Amino acid sequence: MEFVLYEVKGQTGIITISREKALNALNSAVLEELDKTLDSVDLDTVRCLILTGAGQKSFVAGADIGEMSTLTKAEGEAFGKKGNDVFRKLETFPIPVIAAINGFALGGGCEISMSCDIRICSDNAVFGQPEVGLGITPGFGGTQRLARLVGPGMAKQMIYTARNIKADEALRIGLVNAVYPQEELMAAAEKMAAGIAKNAPIAVRNCKKAINDGLEAGMDEAIVIEEKLFGDCFETEDQKYGMAFFLDKNKEKVKEPFQNK
Ligand code: DAK
């Protein structure tokens, strides 16, 4: 791959968008490589993903403006579909995805981070949806996911004004969960990923599905979604082991890793 690096550390897969000379902007090639990378993740061994950008300056500075500038209506729709399909694949990916936002997260960069389950950022991170200043609307889900994450009032303010916000404000409005010094960001992301990876994998996946699917449903339907995914856990060996371990009175026993079964 030319623009996307993939590395596995323990049970964590690290995806790095690596197009540093354009601040990791998303062109068609990056989107295609991201799609292929996600398809290649070994879900038997990898339990959490981290998505980040190469370098110290930018996570993703948006969709590639150079590529977009000459698109026809049909090509614009095709580009949008390519992006939306990858973003949706990330959002519904069976295992959790942590966005480690190491700098600019503008336009499509902010949007791709919002397709991840959890966002943490470096202290130099900058977020924004600058699209209306370019004569377009956010097109990779920004109008939808930002409003769901930070509420419609703040999302509308950010989108209509196209004003960028810094890491501390992103934290205050709930766009990110935590801010770290740049040099500590990846270690924090890896630590969080390892913390997720040690839990029962099928239960974690079912939690992701329950939260995502439930958010798209009314409460009556959402509760049924939760019940079903809760019930499914009782067919797993990990549930049997996890509960038996808790009930075992032998305090000397060491907990075994969950088996993903
Ligand atoms: N696209 C292409 N190249 C980019 C880029 C981008 N988004 N952002 C930066 N670059 C390139 C710059 O052109 C420059 O290239 P060279 O001139 O060196 O060849 C290089 O990266 C370094 O950038 P700067 O020289 O500008 O660096 P600065 O530190 O001065 O400024 C900056 C950093 C992030 C403030 C600035 O580069 C900037 O404002 N970049 C653009 C940010 C932006 O507006 N992003 C949003 C793009 S719009 C849709 C689907 C998707 C979308 C919309 C609709 N449909 C389906 C409907 C998504 C839209 C967007 O994401």
C-alpha cells in the first residue's frame, strides 16, 4: 500500500494514514487502501483498532481539495459514496476503533474520526468542518455524526461558521474523550486498546453493536436489541469462564485470557 500502513502490536491493529505531504488528506487512493486494509484485519487475533495519521502535524486535513475541485456531479457522488462506504465500514466494524487524532482533523478528517468508536487527541489537534467556506456541505456524514455527538446546537454552530476549534474545546464539548501531549498520544491509545482487548471479545463486539444499533432505534426497539445481544453472550465459552472465575473462591487462581469463543 502506498498511503495506508498497517501494523499489529499484540492484539491491537494500528492503521496509519500516511500521505504527509498533503497533511494526510483523503483522496480516492487513500480511501481505497483504507477499505482494503479494513478487509485484511484478522478478526480472530486483533481485538481493537487504532486509526491515526502520519507525522506530528495532521491526523487528516480533510478530503483532497485538489481531487475534488474538478469533479462533475456524477464523479462527486461516486467520490462521496466511496468515502461514505469506508466510513460506514469503520463505524460498523465488528471490533472497536480508537481514533488517535495527532493534529488537524478538518472536514473529512473530523468526519472519519467521528466514524470511530472513541476519539482521543494530542494537545495540538484542531477540529472543524470548513466545508461551507469551500461552497459545499460536509459530505462524509459530518452533518449527521457531529450533531449526534455534540448536540445539534453546537454542531450547527461549528458547521455554519466553519470555525475551527482546538483540543481543549473539543474536550469540553465532548468531541474527544481526552487530550494528551503529542508524544504521549499513541502510548495512551495503545494502553486503552490493550485494556479493551483483555475483555471478552464477543461481549465487547456485542456492546458495540448494541450501542450503535440502539442509537438508530427508538427505546422500545433498542432494549430488545440489547436483550438479544446480551442473550447471545450466554452461548459463549468466555461468559462461562468469566462468571465461573468470579464465583471460584480460590483467590490464588490467575485469570486466563479470554478465548474469543
Ligand atoms: N486537500 C489537499 N491538499 C491539502 C489539504 C486538503 N484538504 N490540506 C492540506 N493540503 C496540502 C496543501 O495544499 C499543501 O500542499 P503543498 O502546497 O505543499 O503541495 C500541504 O498539504 C501543506 O498544507 P499547508 O501548506 O496549507 O499547511 P499549513 O500549515 O499552512 O495549513 C491547514 C494547514 C490544515 C490549516 C491548511 O492546509 C488547510 O486549511 N487545509 C485545508 C483544510 C480543509 O479545508 N479541509 C476540508 C476539506 S473539505 C462530500 C464528501 C466529502 C467532503 C465533502 C463532500 N460529498 C460526498 C458531498 C469532504 C470535504 C472536505 O473534507
